[in-house]
Amino acid sequence: MKGKISKKIEALHFSNDKDNITLKMLKPAAYLYGELSRIRRELYRKKILKSHGSGCYTIAVGNLTYGGTGKTPVVINLAEHLIKRGYRVGVIHSGYGSQYYRSRKSRQVEDSDSGYVFGDEATEIFVRVKDAFVYSSRNRVEAIERAIKDAGINVCILDDAFQHLKVSSDLNVVVVDFFDRFGNGECLPAGPLREPLSAIKEADIIWFVSHKDYKVDHDVEASFLKYNQNLRFIYSKFRVDSIIRYEDGESIEPDHINGNIISFSGIGREERFTDILKSLNLKPVTHISFGDHHRYTERDIERIRDTAHMSGAEFIFTTEKDILRDRSIVKKLKNLCVLRIGIDIIGGDQELERICEPSTQD
């Protein structure tokens, strides 16, 4: 039920229906939310609220809208680029959705089977970026201190941290879906914005992502530059790195998959996942939708299994994030395939190179 309600709210937030009665009723609350967010940021700017220095070069990667923008692939790409240049990279994630999220205790991710402890996104970064030191903690100040002391990191990436102002960052990267951008442009609860668009003035880099074809667009850039003339831009597109057969970890080609398939996911903006499957000529007969960061139960697995049987599905597809959330339960599905996603840079290569040379930053 929670997943269905959240999907309906998401559809409202990313629609152009300005006359929707629910939207109009929520606008006063959205205005108050936006003002409180603006005041909070201003208090940090004026140093009335204190930000802590990290002790190493720090890049905050975040967004202005709630989940599903594509931050995790961006963090993975950025970490890989920095590691190739010889930096010891730490990635700090809040561990949202994990079993111990509320404890505020920092933990280094060392086990790909413990997504329920560290969080699915932190675990995915650990799996994908072998030489990064990944920590899961709501207390990011402590986590950075641990990463510096224990792992000797000299560059830190704070994931989902554009609104996390307790740590002062050297560079702010805001991830934006090129086509959806900011939905209806309203703050929560009337829209998808976590704070007003005026916060763009605090960004250094706008990193565009999409699963669709597009190209560098200076008119779109101009709509951002009106908030901040110093912004730089990176353009990227999601790519399929591999399809992994879960039972043996082998990669398989899309054209080797015959017969009906179904899919399931518990992620934000799940239409990207299903659209990517369709682009590979893998069209699910049915897609089962769960809420973002959904923790799967035996009942869920039975539902997926029954749906596959009724659909005559040869394979079941899901995302890597869904698998890593709790391998012990999801692995009970037979003929399970995992879609592993990366990103290609299609514009702004020089800006990415500049990010990966901290000494060149202003």
C-alpha cells in the first residue's frame, strides 16, 4: 500500500497539472517548508549554525529532488576517476534504509552480503568501486574522521549531501535528471523539491543524467546560470554494464534471453529501469512495484514467484540495488537476473577532469 501511495504522489509531483486540487491544497505547506529550508541554509551561510571542516578535500554529491535522480552511478563514476589518478578515496553515505540507520554509529562497509546493515546504496558503491573506502553513517563528521584515521583517505565524497550542511564541502555537485529536472517546481509536500531552486547558487557543478538520448544544450544551461553564473556542467547517460545471472554470477547477453520476463524493483523513478529493459528488447510482461528502499519479505518473494509462474516468465529481472538490500531473501528467486548500470560522459569531460584534480579547484 505504501508503495502505491508513494507512486501516486510521485506522479503528481512530476506532472504539469497545475490545476490539481490536491496540489493547490498542499501549496501553503510547501511554501512553509521551502522558507524553513532557505532560512536553515542562510543560518549556515552566516555561520550562526556551524559547519565542520572535514580534514581532507571533500566533494558533496546531492540533488534538489527526492530519490531516484541517479546520484549513486555518479558517485561510482567520480570515485573511479579519482582512484585512477592515485587518490585514496573515501565515500560516506548516510546508510538510509539500513537496519542501523537510526544508531548514528559509523561502520565501514566490508561485506557485500550486509546491505541490510549498511544500506543498499552504500553496499552498491562498495561492490562497484573496489578500491574505495566506504562508510555508512548518519554522523558524517565521525565517519570522515574514521576514514582519514583508519584508511588514510585524502579525498572524501559525501553521497546525498547537498542538504547536509554540518560538513563544509570544497565542491558541491548537484545531480539533475535532464528531462524531469525539478518536476512541477514545488517544494515538498506539493512537489519533489527538497529545498527551493534558489539553492542552486550554492552548487559548483550541475551533473545531468538521463537514460534517454540527448546532447549538450546551452539553453538549458542558461536556465541554471540565472541562479549562479559560475556553474559548470557535466552531461551523462546511463548505460548497461552487464546483465548478471544471479545464481552463478555469469554475464549474459540480452539476445540470449528468450520467452516472457517479469521485473520488480523498490527504487525511486523506477520507469528508468523498465525503459532500459525495453531498450534492450526485454519487455516485461509485468512489473511489480515496491516503495523506494523496500525491505523484501517472504510474502513479497512469494508474490513475485507467483506472478512469474502465472505470466509464464522464463526470467525475473531486478536492479543491483534491490539485490544488495538483502541477498538472503531475494536469492530465493529462481532465474533471477540483475541489471548493472553505469554512466557514460557525453559532455563536460574537461569539467570532470578538473573535479578529479582537487589542486586545480578555486
